[in-house]
Amino acid sequence: MHGKFEFAVRIVQELRAAGHEAYLVGGCVRDLVLQREPADYDIATDAVPAEVLRMFPHSYGVGAQFGVVLVMDGEPGGGAPEGNACVEVATFRSDIGYSDGRHPDHVQYTRSAQEDVQRRDFTINGLLYDPVADRVLDYVGGLADIKAGIVRTIGDAAERFREDKLRMMRAVRFAARFESAIEAQTFSSIQAQAGEITQVSRERIREELTKMLTEGRAQSAFDLLDRSGLLVQVLPEVAKMKGVEQPAQFHPEGDVFVHTLLLLRNLPQPAPKTLAWGALLHDVGKPATFRVAPGRIRFDGHVEVGVAMAREICRRLRFSNEDMDQIVALVANHMRFADVRRMKESTLKKFLRLPRFEEHLQLHRLDCLASHGDLGNYEFAREKLASLQPEEIRPKPLVTGNDLIAAGYRPGPRFRQILAAVEDAQLEGQFRDKEAAMEFIAREFPAQGGV
């Protein structure tokens, strides 16, 4: 913390020395009060952007229309070295109009710190800290709300959410992260305006959901999302899990939604985002495939349906292709652990070499802990993986297409079949050299006149 904190304090001191007001503001002050390490530091000042840019040569206007300057801890003009601190310095302002439900139409600079904090979202984020005098300035009741564990809007809740719809999601995230309650009027206003969250960009919604999933209190966050009415708006597929019964012998914990929330509760902190999303969506195909067969509940095809749904959700929320592929793979493979002890050696090794297999393994563990509690297949797969060398799981091919051509085989679709069979036999330990592999090919795949 000290490097970033000291840099931010130095900026405040320099602004003060030039005759300006300046304070640390927002989430960093909240975190300092809570004795947490802030991720970033923000400064509010009465200096206008042009003055800030002039005072700090290594600075950039990143939100000029909103009076925001990014000050870097680096050599002027040379780019900030990797890992160096950067601090956002924003001019005291009031925001005028929010036509798009997200950004102010224009801003009006003010000389008053007290007026500046009135435009912010929640009381816990409206605190100012004077590092020179070592005192917190609280014009909005934020200290009392931090002490009481309450998330409350600054001013009229309905108005704050009309200005910026994303604040509804942020209220849920903050309440979950800080194990707080959302103040009654604030919560009622979220419920009343939940349907308008779709005005926010999908990327912004994705980022808020990802933070909820990865910050360590995902179960609380998604319970609050559900009770607030936001879940059915942003992830209707997950909301449909509610009330979908499961066979008690495998899922004594309850319905699909209850199971999913229990799984989220056990996510590591911090959780990889793809693992977290895979955990959330692993059973997303169950509501659509629910049926009651003689003697038990069934979800035939829920993996295949879930894969298609997960891919659609990822596309809708504008995930990168890389993240989408991993999330979908987690959904696609989560049921395969039931067969690990019966798999052929070649099949098992191919399973164990899936990209980022540790996430598949972790998801299976979480899935078991949130249901029947039997970790036998998890332990088997984990121990098998630990016992194998990388070259045993992904051995160097003994035969190539060129070898087949040299042996008189004509290139075509049959090549893939032959090479796959050779790899399986190699993984099974049937041979270890090229000569034996070619003998296998001649025996199992006769050249048939060079075809």
C-alpha cells in the first residue's frame, strides 16, 4: 500500500502548496476506514484540469469532459515504468442531467468539496480524507453507515438510480463484499427500477457480475441480485434455476438454484473469473431439460443444452473468445468426472490435458461439496494427474502424415482416423517407438492399394 499511498499523499501536498484544496476521496477512504488495502487512490481538488496538467508533467486527461486527470508516477514524457502508481485527480464538480442513464450530460465545476460529494453514489463512498491533518471529512453520514454495515445512497435513492442505472448493481456488490445490508429505501428503489438495468451496456453489466463472482462473497451477491429483481433482468437463465427440483439422493441440498449458490459460497478468493462463471453456469441447462421419469427426476441432455446456453450468455455479455471458450469447456466437461475411474487410459489422459485443467478439477470439487460431498472421483483425478509426467499426457507423435505418405497411403480423411488411433495406442502404452507404430498401422489399417 505504501508506495501508492505515499504517491497520492505527495500529489495532495503539491496541490495544497499551490493554494488548492485537495483530498483523497471515495472508495480508497472507505477502505482505509475499514482497514483494507485500497486497490487505487482517487483525489478530489478545486484545481481545474488545466492546472493539474500544468503542475504534473507526467499526466493525461483521461476524462476531460468530466474533469478527470490521470497522474503517473514516472519520468515526464517517458511513460510510467511497469507497476508504478497512478492516481486519478478529479476537479470538484456537480453533474447536470443523465439522459443515457449512465453518464452526466455535462459537468459544472465547483469550489466546494461538500458539494462535490453530493453527486457520488453511496454514503460509504462519499468520504474525504485529509492526509495532511490525518482526518476524515464526512458530509454524508458515511462513517455511521460503515459502522452500522449499511449501503445507502447519498440523497434520494430513486434519483441516484435514475441518474446511473449501474449503481443498482454496485449497491448489491458493495453490500455483499462488505457483509452489509442495503438500506430499506435504497433497496425498494432498486426493486422499483430493476427493469431499467438493461439500459446499461452489456460490458458494464458483465464487469459488475464478474466482480461479484470473484471478490469472495458471490453467494450473498447472487442472493441479493435475486431478491432485488436484478437477476431476472441480467441473467434470466440463472433465475430460472429457482424451484427446479433435483433427485434427493444426489442433491440433498435442494433445488438447482440453491445448489448453485452453495457452490458459489465455496469459490476460492480471489477466484479466476472463468472458474467463477463456469461454476455459475455449470447447471444452466437443467431447467430446460427437467423431467420426472419413473422413480426419479432426470435432466437428460442438460450438458449439451447448457453448453449452448452458456455460449449464448457469454456472447450476449461480450466475453472475449478466450474466456468464452474456457467457460463453455467447464460446462461441457463437468459431468465427465463421474466416469474417470472407468475411462480407458488414452481417454483419461486426453481429459487430464484439457487447457487449464486445474479449473475443471476445482469446479468438480466445488460441485461435489455443494451436493453429495463424495470427493472420490476428484481425488482419483487429482492423484492421477500428479503421478503423470507432461510427456506421458501429451507425448510427442511417433508418426506424421509424411510417414503415412512414405508408406504408400494417399492423403485424405483416413489420415486423421489413422493418426488418432496411433495416438490412442501410444497413450495406452502399446508401443513407444516409430517402428512399432508403423507395424500397428500396417496391421490395423492396411494400405488397400495405396488408398
